[in-house]
Amino acid sequence: MKKVFVAVGLFIFISSLIYGQADDNNTQDSKKRTIIINSAYNTDYKKLKRNIKEKNTENKDEEKDEIIIFTGNVSISVKDDSSTSIITADKILYNKTRNTMQAIGNVHYERIVSNKTAESFSGESMLFDVKKMSGVFLDGIIKSDTQKKDQAPYVIHAPIAARDESGTVAFKKGKLTTNTDEDPLWSIQASRIWLLPGNEMGFANGFFSIGVVPIFYIPFFYYPSDEMIFHPVFGYRAREGYFVQTTSYIFGRKPLAKQNNKTTFSNFLQADTLKKQERHGLFFKNLDEDAANQNPNYLKLIADAYSGLGYLIGVDSKFFPNSQYIETIEFNTYFGFSKTLYPMKNLFKNKYSTIGTTGIAKHEKSNLFGKTVPFRYSSNFEMAMQKNPFRLTIAFPFISDPFFANDFLQRSEDMNWFKFMLNSEESSQTSSNTEQSSYIWSINGSITPSTEILSPWLKTFSISNISTIINFHSKNNQTLSMPDRSYSAERKFYYPHTVNPKINITAAGTIFSTEMINSKETENTSEQNIEKDILKKIENPFKVKGKIQNKKKEKTKKNQNNNFYDELIPKYTEKFPDLDIQPVNYSLDYNISTVFLHEGLYDNSQWQEPKNINWKKFLSHFTKTQYDISLKSNLSVYKGFLQINNSIKFNHNYQRHPFVKDKTKKASLQLNNFKLSLYRLTNTNSVKLSPFLNNPIFNATYIQWTLSQTVLKNKFNGTYNNPTWEILKTKWDKEFITTHSLLTNIGFNLNTYKQNISFNSSLPPLLEAYSIQGNFTHPYGNITAKTRIFEREKANKKWFWEPFSVSLNWNLPYEIKMSQQYSYNIEEKESELLHLNISWKYISAFYKMKREQTFILNAISGWQKKSNDKSFIPMSVGINFSNQSDPWQIYSWKNRIKFSFALSSKLYFNLQKITESYFTFKPTLTLKIHEFLDLKISTVSRNDVIARYFQDTLNLPVKIPGEKNMLKDLAESFFFFDPATRKKSGFKIKSIDISLVHYLKDWTMNLTYSFKPEKKYNSVTRRTKYQFVPTISFTVFWKPIEDIKVKTKKTGEKFTVERSTLK
């Protein structure tokens, strides 16, 4: 079967060549040519006799060729309707009679299409036909654009090349690569190479070489960029079998193939820009011009065939009508004719058969509107409509079974021959058997009329979310028997699960505000303000500007000199309040929101197959109505000197089950509805007084009181047979009072000096709590302090204190930073925490004290608790050094070589358990040679026994064995010739990493070597010891095609080789 598909593919390739040549030979060049002489030092005109003798010549002048000779930096342009050809050379002979040009010496030819260079030639000579825009190129290099961004052009070295009228360029004994060097790093040498229009390429009898070493032989290669009308795609899957997928566009065209950022073998020759197309027989031929203003509308027919699964036919469309009402319409319908596929076991792994236990193939069926049909289907209709103030969206998918998309819709319109031919093992793997468990029908609309006429009384009004949603779920078909119950597409079917109509209505506006009155007054005074503005713009003609400007310059100099003193001791300038303000601002706003919801739950318990579905059979109906009404009043005196805000909100929820099929559950459902059908009236008040609002220094000072309470609510206290609700009125207790607080803030702001002290209290009937917090900011840091006293419910005592905490930060000159955190437990009158930190550039040091239990070192059992009592004791001290973010760098050879050194180290002393102190050391050396080499060496060392260097001073009860001289111990860690001494050293290497990246023009080599100590068990000695386990990884990949990559890796005694997969 695979041979048949390959044969069909070769037939398509050959057909494309035949059709392309036939159509190109029949085309007549009717384009006009324009020749422009850009530059030339000398020009000469001659008539030369022709070499070919012609009979019956009446005029002797016709036997001569008119030749114009241009010499010296010659540049000539030839333009037609679609391209421009520019020829530069030392000498150009233009034969006016034959309409040809011959360029000699330092020849450079460039063809420009759509403002981009499509082809260029550099060589010794060329012959160019102006009429046919063709030519012959000798001893040179031709560059051809790949039609892809950020990719080097194709470069072909050839002794002779020719371009014909159709745009095809042929090379004899050529070398294809992507760089202009005579000895490129990679190349394809072939006896014949063709560059065809539309970014097509072909070659015969070729060798792919790296440098001068041939890698593999390619007898023939052809990459077609032209598209067949039905866009065939061939492939193979283990379950579905060999397949062909076709897509025929009746309207519109196929978009560009989706590409990721990675360059794969299949998209190396693939363009990333759509080109204009012309139909030649069964093919669409790409032109050189870019396709502009591509129409997004399309209509396509789909026909697929699978050797194992079956067939698929369908239609897919999407339109963006130029209509005042309809925005988009999307519609697709597919019909699948499939057979049940049964997995074959034992020796035939990942193989499937259409023959089941009955011995015959079973054609799968589905249910359509209650009728059994001999096909499966999937359809979808989506539409979006808008015409102010209305908007409507519709989505109606209709699917026969949950497995349709997995079986038929994993399709493509772009043929990947490389993956099909080379990766047969990967293609034969079993495809994922996923299913679509549900889908939704939805109609969603909204009405948002303009309320400008009624503003501000009605600012917004909308009827949103006018929707009806039907949810479809899937369930098992109970009528099937084995093995169809496990493998047939009929084993599951869709059924309606719930229907949910919903509507939401909202309205908001202002009942009264002082702005309504002020707006009328401003209209009357607008003309007077215009006259005042005009008078202000009139300048005094007798005013001297020069002196004023000089005075301004002198003031700026003084200001610059006094910047430091102004920052240290800021000046205060009095600002008088604006007297032209509205003394009182008041507004009364409302907001109404209503939601109506209904949910119908279908009774699917008896639906064992699709025929049992009954759209009128419900399990229950549920209705819910919820509305919120709120009134908000805001009073502001003198721009916020006094603010009084009040909010009254009423919300109500009503829900019922008008129908429940199961009478035994009706009582519990309705009882739950009764408990949730409640209403509540809440009131929130706040008063804020800002006495120094107009003072720029103390304007952050204010006092605010807030009270939130439930004024009225009801509570269900009845039964199902006798539902009653109790009305509860407000009381001065925690059940009704939700917020009762008083906040006082004292603020002081003067340039960079900002101080705030806030007192926050929670008042009765809530549990009382009083907190104080201070924030003090100055040019070089800030201080924050806070504490809190509060009540606890059902506690032994009434008041409790939170720890008093203080944090201090300093940002001093010369990049010196300091921070301190301190916490004091007021309840126990003990210090809890002290943490000090100081840093300068790469160095930082810390010291930590904490209230903890003390430990003592025991020679046998190690560190033990000295007592259960806690005390405020030193915990740790240390110093860090790290310049990883800004390593030291040295540049050389015009900044092409960079040497950098980074170091990260930490010395940590555990002041309670001194033997748990440690020292880490991580140096990193990096050498970079621009676009040539990256070498990085890093090591990680750690010393966990630094306490033994100070044990005599610390008077430890236990003697720690080993060298006590730290410098000597460090030197012994490098005794590679004496393993016994080296192993006794406290400085242990945790890892060594070496990374080498070598950059070539088209290749990248990556070598990594690392080894780490690991515990290994010796079965002979029955002891474990540390051994260094090396890991070596070597990777080489080709930049133009990242699929060509080989990676070798060795970890310990395990050696692996990984080859990338061509895609």
C-alpha cells in the first residue's frame, strides 16, 4: 500500500513539471521593457556586420547590428511590470538590434521583486536577453532569496548557469550552500541544479558534504512549492492505516503552513510569505510578487481516504461579510464512513484489523434526529451579529460520537514528504485515542441602548447575558456487546444533560447631584471665561524680556548649588487654598441588578442507546431570581475636608424546584431552597475628616470612622410542610455589626521626608483591638514600627499583645546598605528576633539572634538540648561574596576576546551548633572569542568541618580530628599525588563543570564535561565510598536545519547516542 502512495506522489511531481512547462511555453511575453542607464564613463556607438549570411536582403543596413558600448563603472537597469534587473560591470555591450546585453569584467547582476533582492550574480561575464529577461552567467556565484526571514540566501557556485524566460535558473556542475566561500563548511555538489520560480528547487546526482568529506549521496531531489488544487497529504498511522487527505478551495486559498521558531528539515525550503498565484492546469503556480490584502474568507471541500478506517467527506467555510449586521459566519459539516478497528494482539503489536469476532467488517452507524444513518457526522455553525444596541452570537455544534475528531479531524493541508519517507517508525506508533466528552449549544445576546438623553438620571442600562445553553454529555451505549463495547465508535453517544436559559438586567444612574446645578451655571459663565482667557494672553509690549531671562539663569545656578542643602533640610513654601471652589458636593446614585435563571436537568437514567433520548423527559426544573438594589450617597465639604458616605444595599434571593420527578428527593431539595431564599438589608456609613487638607505638609492627616451593619434580614425556621421565616431586626451585637472601626492617621510630608503614624481600632460590639503603626521615610532609608493589642474570645485573660516589631533600612552613599529587624514579645517581656545585615557591592555580612533553646555538645550522642527554657541567644553569623550578576571582565583584541571571572562564596557560623558551620566556594571562569568559542569552567567546593580550625579557642568538649591549620588543610586538598592526605582535607569538591561551545558558520559543537562524587557500594568489601562519576555530553547540530543533530552522552559506564528525528 505504501508503494502505491509513493507512486501517486511521484506522479504528482512529474505532472507539476509537465503542466508548468506546457503553460510556460504557451505564454507570450507582452510586457514592456524600460532600459535606464544609471552610470557610465564612456559611450560608443558602432555597426557591425552579422556573421550569418541572410538571403534576399534588400537593405544592406539590416545586415549590421547596432551596438552601444558602455565602459567604466557601468550600471544599467531593465524594468518590467513585476521586477527590476540591475547590471553593473566594467564593460557592457548593448546590441540594440538583437536586444541583448553582454557584460564583461566584475559583473554583478541583481533582480529585485517587491523591493527585495530575489536573485544576484557575481562573476566574470554574462549575456542578458532584454526581451525575455533571461541570461547566461559564466564563472560566478548566484545568490537566490529563500523567501524566508532571518535565513541566509542560497549560494550556488557554478562555471556556467542560465536563466530562461520563465524564471528557471539551471546550473551545470554546481555547488549549493549558504555562504560565498570557495570551500564552504557544507555543500551539495550536483551535476545539475535547478532553481524554479516560486522558491522551488531540484538537483540530480548530488552529494551532501561537510567540508570536503561527502556524507551521503542524493540521486534526485525536487521540492515543489506549487500547490495542487486539492492539496493532497499522504501519511500512515498504525490505527487508521495509510491515508490521503485532500482539501479543495472553492473560494479563498490555503494559508501558510504553521511553523515554529525551530528550523526543521521540512520547512528549510518553505517560504514564510504568501505569494500571488496563477492556476496552470491542476496546479497553482507561485509568482514572485507577494500576495497583498489576502481575503480571509474561504470555502473548501474535504475528501479523505484511510486504508483501515474508511472515508471522510465534508465542507468547511468561514466568511466575514461586509454587512452592517453580520460580523462572522463559520460553518462546517463532515460525514465519516468508517469501520470498527480491533487491535491485534500477540505478535502483531500496534496493528489493527477491521475483522472482529464475527469474521466480517462492521460499518459504524450513528443516530441523526432519531434515525439510524450509515455514517458518522460532525457539524458546527457559528455566527456573530451586531447592530447597536443589539449583539447576538450563536454556536451550534452537532457531533455523532466523542471519537469523531480523533478519528477524522487530525488532518493537514501541507504534505511533509521528509517525515513520511524517513520516519516510518515514528509514524507507525499508535495515535492517541482521545475523546471529546461534551459540547455546548449556545445562543447569547445583549441589548445595551444609549442613555445619553436620560443622563445623569440613567447612565447605564443593559439587558446582558440573554442566553440559552444546552449542555451535551456522553455516556456508554449499554446495548453493545464485546468487543464492540470497547472498540466501536458507537460505544458512546451524546445526550442532552441540562438546558440553562438566563437573563441579566442592570441599570445605574444618579438621582441628584450638585453637578446638575453647577453645569447650568457654567454654561452661562463660559462666554465670560473665554474673554478673560483672551485678555490673559495679551502681553505687555513694554516688558523687557532679556533681564528676566538673565535673572532666571542666575536663579537656576543658585538652585543647583543648593540642591544638596534643600534635600537635607527641605524648604517650606506656603500654598494658599483655592478660594474658587464649590463648598459642598453631593451625589445620590443608584444601582439595580437582576438575574433570572432556569435550569432543566434531563432524566438520562433510562437512555441506554441514542434511540432512547427523549427531549421532553426531565428529572427536575430549577428556577432562581436574584436582585440587588443599592443607594449610595456621597457628601464632600470643601474638596474633602469633610466626607460623609452612606450606602444602603438590599439583596434578595428566591429559588425553587417547580418540578422534581423523584418525589422522595423533592422535600430535601425544596427545604434547601427555603434556607437559601433570603433577603438582607445592609447599611454602611463612613465619616472622614481631613483638617489639614490644604496644607502640603500635613494633608495626609485624617480621622475616619466606619460602621457596617445588617439593618434587616430574615431567617428560615420552618419545615417543608410549614415554611416560615423569622424577620430579624438590627441589634448591637456581632451578628449584625460586621465592621466598626476608627482610624486616625497623622501624616507629615516634606519632599523626601514622609512620616505617618496610624492608630486603628476595632470597636464594640466586635472584639476590641487597637494597633499602632509608624512609617518614617528619609532620603537615606526608612523605619517601620508596629504593634497591636487585642481581645480573644473565651480566653483566660482579656487583652493580648502582638510582638512589637521594628525594621530599619539604610541606603548610604558608596553603595553601602544596611538593614535591621527586631521583634520584642510584650507578653513574655522577652526579645524574639534580631537580624542585622550590611552589604557593600559584592560583599554582605549578617548576624542573627533569636529566642531559642540552647544546645550542648555530647561526645557520644552529639548535640543535645541543654534545657527546655528559651532564651535570647546568638544563632548565626556569616559573610557572603558574589559577583555572579556583574563578573570581572577583561577585553582584548578589539573586544573580540572576553575573559570573565565570577566568584560566589559563603562563610556561615552556627553559633549554637558550631560543628554545623560550613564554607562554600564557587569560582567560574569564562572565555569568549566572538563567534568562535565559549569556554566555561566552574567548580563547587564545600567545607563542613571549619569548626576544627577553631576548636582550641572554643574549648569544645570533643576533639574534632583533622588538620587544624586552615591554610595547610586547603593546600592538602590539592595533593593529587597523595590520595590519603587529600581525602583527609576538609575542603571537598562537590562538582566540576566544563562547557565548550565552538561556533562555525553553519555548525555548532557543544561539549560538556562534569563529574560529581557519588556514594558507591562495593560488594566485595561491603563498604560504601565516594567515587567521582563523570558525565560527558557531545552535541553537534547544523544551524540551517536543526533536525540534523547528533548527541553522545556518557555517564559512568553508560554510553548513549541520540539522533534527531527529521521533521
